[in-house]
Amino acid sequence: MVTKSEKKFKIPWGLIFNIVIFALTAFLVLFFIFSEGGFIDLINSGLKINVIWMLIAIFVHLLNIALDMTIIYLFLKETCPDMTLYKAFICSMTGQFFCAVTPSATGGQPMQVVSMSRMGIRPAKTTAALIQKFLVWQFTLTTVCIIAVVARFGFFAQFLDPPMWVMSIIGFLAQIFLIVVLLLASFCKPITTKVVNAVIRFLSKIHVIKKPEEKIKSIDDTLTSFHDSNKTLNKNKELLIKVYAITAVQMIAYFLVPYCIARSFGIDCNAFDMICAQAYVNMVSCLVPLPGGSGAAEYCFSVFFGSYFTGLTIKSAILLWRTITYYGTIVISAPFAMLKSRKSLEDTIEDSLEENIS
């Protein structure tokens, strides 16, 4: 009989990872506040910050969150008559929080599915709506990125070193690849089914999962419901036009935060150029598999916005930008997020799927 003391000690990699990310975040915040040219130096310089423009920066980010909730409501209302704005609000807040605290924002949609299932919305319908929403966002983002690359290629080229250009190109291609994958998953059920079945059988051969046939049957039923929901959503052309328009406004609102911060510092700049710069920042920083792209987001901001902010204002601009769009988002969404252990999350998903499939 093996006693507890004889059991192998398991390294808590998840805890270690969280501690490292927290330490990195704390270091960056302190660096942008106390280092030379940081926020303290900005305050001591006597530069007057325009409070109105700073409030506008906060407002446009809150508008971005409000529009995110609106899009979720519109998509789910199409297939779920009992959908309410309150449920959409909880879903949006849950997604905002878990996207911010998980690597590459991978925890957002799964937790939104769990959150909505607890409020009576079937997982397949929520998944279909969220993927449709993500497709609309990716198409809109890719369009903005194409415009940014075509319109301001020459301007940004003078500031970028070869590694940054490589990362920009990879980021752009990654977005296009993601769209292709999502389109296949959304509209080509035979291909999706074959890929999923092959993956499950492979995992079964290497003893990662048990009872592969049951898993395949369960996932096939879920995919059928998922594709049926997709067909219903895509029949409503008016809805798609509406959500594309709202998403464009949402993205512009989010991308305008650096512009508002610059204006609060008294910097005269072009809003279109700032939107293009933010598009570049998103393209590159999304490649880093860390929560919120920590470290990469700040560095990319300093590269693409370096020509707009001075040595005295760039660190403070980064601090304010991250506080409004990242740290602030975590603070306001945390109370509405359903924090669960990994085991509880897995049990909830499994129970929810079994209930809706049966």
C-alpha cells in the first residue's frame, strides 16, 4: 500500500505559471510608474492631462464592452427566444474576464458556454452564436488590418526592424488561417466530423481518452445541433448586416483608446493613423500565448506608437492604455465571472452536454 508520503510530488505548473504572470504584470506596472520617463516623471513635469479626453478614452472602451454584449444578445436571441439582455451581459462579462486571464484568450468562450448553460441556454446554440460572433470579429479585424497594411505600410516600415516585420506578417497570416478553420468548422460538417473523429481515434490509441465511440457519438450529436443553429443564423441576412455594422463600430471604439490618450496629453494626431497603429499592435501581440499578451502588447505599443508619443509620455501612455483596456476590464468583469476549479468546469461542461444531447 502506497502512503501519501510515498506518492510522487506533482509540480503545480498552473500555480507557478500564474505566479510568474502576476509577477510580470506587477513588474511592468511598477516599471511604467517609477522608471525614468514613467508616470511619476510625467506628473512632476507639470504636463496637464486633459481629463475630458481621458474620460472619453474610458467611455469608448466601455462602449466596446456594451456593443460586445449587444452582439451576443442579437445572435442568441435568433435561436433562443428566452434570451435577455441580462443573460447577454453576464455572458459578455464572463468572456471579458476569462479572455483576459487565460493564455491567448482561450478560456473566454468555454466559460461563456458554461455560464449560459447554467441560465438555460443549450451549449450547442451558445457555441454556434459565439463562433458566428468570432467569425464576424475576425473578418472585420482582418479587413481593418488589410486597410492598415495597404494605407500605412510605408509609414510604419521606417520604424520596424526585420523581426517585427516577420511577426507582423505571421500575425496577419494567422488571422486569415483562423478564419479558414472557423469557416470549415461552421459550414462543412463532413470535413469537421472526419477531422474530429481522426483526432479522437488518435488520442484513444495513445490512451489519452477512453471509450472513443461514445465520444464520437456525443460530439457528432453536438456538431449536428451546432450546424443546425448556424444555418438558422445565416438565413437572417438582416441580422448579419446589423452585427457586422455594430462590430465595426465596436472595433473602432476599442482602437480609439490610444488616440484619446494622446489627445489627453495635448498631442495632435490623426485618428485614422492611430487606428491603423492599434491594428498592427493587435496583429503582433496576439501571437504571444500569455494572458493579455503581457509584455508583447506593451512592447508592440511602444514600437507602433513611438512616433506619436515622446520619451516623457510613451510609458505613461502604455500604462493608461493597459489600465483602461486590460487591467480595468479584469476589475469590472471579475464580479460577474463564475470562478470554478478545473474539475468543476469539466464536470459542468460534461453534464450540460449530456443533458442537452439526451
